[in-house]
Amino acid sequence: MTVDSTFPTTGRGRRAGVSPAVTLLSAGVVVLAGLIGACAGKGGDGAAADSAAADSTATAEADTGANAKQEKAIKVDVGFVVRGDLVESIFADGEIRTPRMLEVKAKIGGQLVEVLVRDGDHVARNQLLARIDPREYRLDLEQSRYEHLRALSQVAAEQDTYSVDLDAVREFAARRAELEAQRDRGALSDVEYQTRLLELEMAALEQGAFRQEVFQQRTGLADARVSEERARLNLEYTEIRAPFAATVQGRQVVVGENIAAGQTICTLFDNEHLEAVVNVLEADLADLEPGRAVRVAVPAVRDTLLAKVDVISPSLDPASRTCEILIRFANPSGRFRPGMFCRAEIAGVVHPDRLEVPKAAVLVRDDRPLVFKRAGDRAQWLYVTTGLENDSWVEILEVHSGGSLAPGDEVVVSDHLTLSHEALIDVRRQVPASSRWDFRHEGGGNGR
């Protein structure tokens, strides 16, 4: 009989087998042990993780503390507090013109034999511009000279027929001076003066006061002398010369042309000495005076002139209620031309001895002006009371918050919109304490 070993049989005669209950118990013990081991293993890894996290937190806190100690500096520019003049500007528009423009005209008539200039030429004073044929005028001079000599010969023949009483001449001069003084005081009318003077002259003639003059007239010497001088002048007028250094414009004649006395040859413009003519409002005249500094901007050449007020007109234009101001300046390079538009900024009102800071240094927070003063490597917040100001400077009347400002102190003028009190700063640049009105004083100045 065959026995199945998979399932044991019962009875003595059968082989003993393992019961199912024992088998299940053993399996449960093994599983429980595995679970206990697993739990033990899991509990060990969690503790290590918690320890690592704690160490990382401590390191981060240490790094944060170190960074907090390394404050970042803000880069700024600083300017200077100054004490000096604060200038209020007056603005006016106008144009540039030349004070010397002349139409050169012939003083005598004749034919032009030379024209030596053309438009655009620069001529010096007394330079020859044109020449009229001088031959006829030379003949006139020779003729008048001969007439003069003839009269002299007549005088030489009759020189012993008269004598001059010098005492009578001196008495006449003294009495004529008395008559002129009486006329000037109103004691004599013009008619009375002329009557008394004629009586005085006749009396002086009888006493021998005018015998020389009468003799020269009788012999023709006086007329001959006048004719000779006139002929000499006419000969000089054949050469037409420039009365001053200038630029030629509008030449109107050519060689060979017959011109008349008074005819225009050309026009001369003195462009080396110009003047700006601007019109200042009536309300701005109260404190304006000659000698005030002026900046004249000329947009056409993109340049600005530094000059002074020369003339303030004694009258106003009733229509525009403006006053004409003349600002004279040299133009050696010829860059500026008459007729150019200009805009003048005049130092109108000068307020002396004011404590000032650059305008860029003043901020407004909570409707209160303040400045940041440099204190070492920190920015000190100071509330201030401001006064007068112009385009560049602001007057400081009072400093609040326990601080102070004095000439030479440095104040922040850039990158300060978000700056705070006691903030760390790094000075990038120091802005010099310059002024647009420094040229008022020789070698510079402190006018602001």
C-alpha cells in the first residue's frame, strides 16, 4: 500500500506530521520580528534627519547675523554749503546789432579810376576804398596857390601902410566877454547884444584893433588863403577811405563810373564791436543798474556771452511797458552777426551774505524741506527752513533736528530720494561750489 506523505494519516501505524496551528504561529512570530526590526530601523533614520535639520537652521541663522553686520553703502555725490551772494535773474529777449554802420558817400563828383574793395572784405581804419580822377582837382589847387602868392606880393608891397594897436585888441576882447556874460545872464536881449557888439567893433577898429584883418581882406590875401585850403581838401577827397575798421557790404559802384557828390560807394559794418539790445519789463527795473553781470545766449551759434549792462534807456516804450538795455561786447572772431536773436539773463537783484546749499540737495518729505549732511560715512537727516532761491542755490534760514550747517559742510546732492537717517554712504564725487555768476568778479567770485 502506498502512503501519501503530503497529508499524514492517523493511527499508530502512521508517520507523525507538523500540525497547521504550529506552522501559523511560527510564521506570525517571524512577521512580528520583522515588523519590530523595521520599526526600530525607521526610528533611527528619523532621529538623524531631525539632527541634520537642526544643524542647517543654526548655520542659516549664523549667516543671517553676519550679513546683517555687513551694511551696504549707497553711492552718492556731495556738494558744499557756501556763504555768499544770491542772485535773482532777469530774463529778456532781443537782438544783436552793430553800433557803427555807415554808408560811405563821395564828398565830390568825378570819374572813378579805382574801386579797391568788394562785398565781404575786411578793411582797416583809413584804408583806401576807391579813388576819383584827381587831375582836375590838382589844377584847382595850383590855381588857388597862385592866387595866394599874388595876394602875398601885394601885402609885401604895402606892409608899411598899417600898424596894429595890441592894447586896443586886448580891450576889445575884454569888453566883448562882458557883453557875452550879460547876454547869458539875460540882462541883454539878442538884438541889444548885436547892437552893442557892432558899436564895440567900430570903436576898436578906429583904435587900430582890426587893421591887419582889414588889410588882408583889401589885398585879397584872405580869400586866396580860403580858396587854397578848399582846393587842397577837394584833392584829398578824391581818395575815399574807411573811417573805421569794418566789413564791406553793398558796394554800389564800378570803375569808370561818373559819380556825384553824395553818392553811396558802399556800406561799412563794424562787426568787431557789437551790442545786444534787449527789452526788460518795467517791473524788473527797480534794482537794475549799469555794470550788472549778464549772460547772453545766442541760439544761432550755440554760444553764451559773458558781459555787463552798459546802458539803461532813460525812457520806456509805452506800448510794451519795457525798457531798452544795451549790452556791449567784443566780437574778434566774427562769430556773432548783427540781426541775430539773443536771450539775456541779467543779474537783477543781488542778496549779499546768504547761507546757501545747492538746489539739488533740498528734498521735501511730509511737506517739510530737508537736506542730508555728510557726517563721516553717514548721512545725517536735517530739516531746514528755506528762503530765497534761484536756478542753482537755495538759501537756508534755519536748521532743525539738532543739527547744523556751516560753510564748507558737505550735503548729498544725488541718489538721496530713498536715503534714510544715519544711512551708510560712499562718496562718488564732490561737486565744486561754482556759480553761473562767478565771472562778475575778477579771477572768480562767490556770487550765486
